[in-house]
Amino acid sequence: MNGYERLDVFQRSKKLYPQVVSITKAFPSHLWHLRDQICRSANSIHANVAEGYGRSAAEFRNYLTRSLGSCNEIKSHISDAVAVGAMDSTFSNKLIEEYTVVGKQLYRLRESWK
């Protein structure tokens, strides 16, 4: 197991990704752009953690900042999906709660990384 794979924030966000892909498969075809954005932002969170790990501390913090941005982005897109009737609010609330935890983890990791 690589160093970044041991990070709880990496594991948590990577575990959420297949759930996001699965739920967005049911989106109507005319909302392909929203599905694409949701899946891309979900994937970007753990991918940026992996890509930045092992670089300098300053570079890794920048990648964590990108991950945090993607985390905020997915929460916004999930809210949009509910607003247009593509996603159930019960499941979306659970996802938003999970991504809120991920965001807090990213923030703390970014602030503490030396």
C-alpha cells in the first residue's frame, strides 16, 4: 500500500466515487453534462491526493486545495441534481454529509502537512 492510500481522506473519497457513478447512471440523458461534472469532481478528490502525495510539502498542499475545491464542487452539483429532480434528496443529503467530512479532513490535512 502506498503512502497516500493509507490516508483516511483518500480511502473515504475513493469509496464514495463508485456510489456517485452508480447513482448518476439513472440521470436522464438530457442531464449528461451534470452527470459528467458530478463524476469528474468525485474522481478528482482522491486523484489529486494521490497525484500530489510525495511532492514537496508546498506542492502537496496545493493539490489538497484542488481536492477541497472539487469537494465543494460536488456538493454544489448534488444540490443542482436534486433541484432538477435527478436525485433523491434523502440520498443526496447523505452524500453531502459524507463530502462535508471529506472536506474537513482535506482542510485539516492541508493545514497540518509539513
